[in-house]
Amino acid sequence: MDTDLTAAYARCQELHRRHGRTYYLATRLLPAWKRRHVHALYGFTRYADEIVDRTEDLPPAERAARLDEWSAEFVAGLHGEPVDDPLLPAVLHTIAVFDLDRADFASFLRSMAMDLTVLSYPTYDDLLDYMEGSAAVIGTMMLPILGSSDPAAAREPARQLGFAFQLTNFIRDVAEDLDRGRTYLPDEDLAKFGVTRDDLHAAKEQARTTPRIRDLIEYEVSRAQAHYEAAAPGITLLSPASQACMRTAYALYGGILDEVAAQGYDVFARRALVPQRRRLAVAARALLTPTGSPVAVPGPSLVPR
């Protein structure tokens, strides 16, 4: 492997280690040769997200231009042109090695561009359209790397796991997203529980929730749990060497929902985090779990009210 490519994979790994602690821990359970490819996908998605969310001091048009420029360089790389970027060689190599679907990457970049202009989503179907690119395609990108005994059957569970992880993040990060001027909880859900954006901002300022917001968050947790349930059968369809990794990621992301529930569905008092001791215990248990064992769906309820 040439020096530039080795450096690009190292850059992706560092982004993953620094920003994706839960998923990074799970990735450590993969065979070494697979890890760098997972790091590459994470690095690609994280860097695009940073262009969108870590440049808030710039006008939207300039942020959009930066994303367009980086996306164009990526597309050029897909067509075999040389790229002058510290990260892209790794993801381009990973795409080539596994013949990943280029349409998934186009869908992802479309959703990243939406974050520059779309501040809220009227319905859950609208949010699902966004998450198709921001989350579901991550599952289908990952599937060839993880390997499966039945890729066709594993595809939809992989998509559902992407939805589950993304919605978990949205629930945990309501306050953080408000700081960016966004709400990922659908407008129709806010209305269902009599919650306004002003109510969310007030709860954030006071660092505590209200009964209506608590009911709203509980509802969103149950909605995420339904995606976890739909994703669960896919874990046992993965290659044996990949099951411990995804069993760990599944349990740790689901554990965030458990933490949200444990703090009374108050996502404003503190950020819901899975304690380090539990994280390590989950990883150890996943390593000892026999291949093919079913996973436990997080939380007490699966049906949104």
C-alpha cells in the first residue's frame, strides 16, 4: 500500500477514534483487515458532516460550495482521476475493493446538502427520506465489508439498523441540534403532544424537560425501538467474524435509549451516555456470545402510541 493511501486510512481511523467512540469500540472486534475499511467509511461520512456542521461561522452559500467542491473531487476520484485530499484515497480504495454501490454515496451526499437548507421535517415520512441518505445507505455500504451468508436477506435489516442508530442520535442530541437551528423530531409529532419549538428551546435553557416533552421523547424512543426490532434478524445473517462487532454496536446504541429512559426521558438535563464500564462489559459479552445467537431488542416497548 502506498504512503498516501496508508496516511488516508490513518486519517480516517483518527476521525473514527475521536468522534465515534461507541462504533469505534465495536469496530475493534472485527478482523484487522476489515477495520481499516470501516474506518474509511466513517471518515468519509464524518468529514462531510464536519463540512456541514463545523463551519457554522461561514455563510450557507460558502458551506454549500465547500461541500460541492469536496463532492466533485470525490466523484472525480470515482472516475479514476487523481485526488488531492488527505482522506478520499481511503474511501475510494474501499469502494473499489468491495465494489460498493456508488448510488449509496450519491444519496448520502444529497442528505448532507439537505442539512444546509432544511431545518425541520413536517412528517416522519419526510424524515425517513432524509435518513435514507444519512443512515440507511450507511448500512448497505457496510454490508459487503461485514459479509453475509445471505446478502439479499440482510440488506433490509442493515437499512433498518441505520435508521435505528440515526434516530437514537436525534433523540439524544435534541439540545445540540437546536443550537444548530434544526429539529429532527417531526412537526407532526410535536403537534401530537402539544409541543412547540419554543417549548424545546425553553427546556434547553432551563436544562430540564416538561411532561409534554417527556411524552414526546418516549414516543420517539418507541419508534426507534421498532427499527431495532426490524434490524435484529440481520445480525445473525452476518459473517461469523463480524457478528461480535455489530452485536456490540447494536447493544451500545440501544443502550443510549435505555439511558434516556432511565433519566425519565429528559434529554435536556444531561446527554445520555452509556457508562464506560458497561461499554466494555457489552463488548466482552459479545465476544463470548455464540455465533447465530439472537440479539435482545433494547427497551420495554416496541409499538409507538
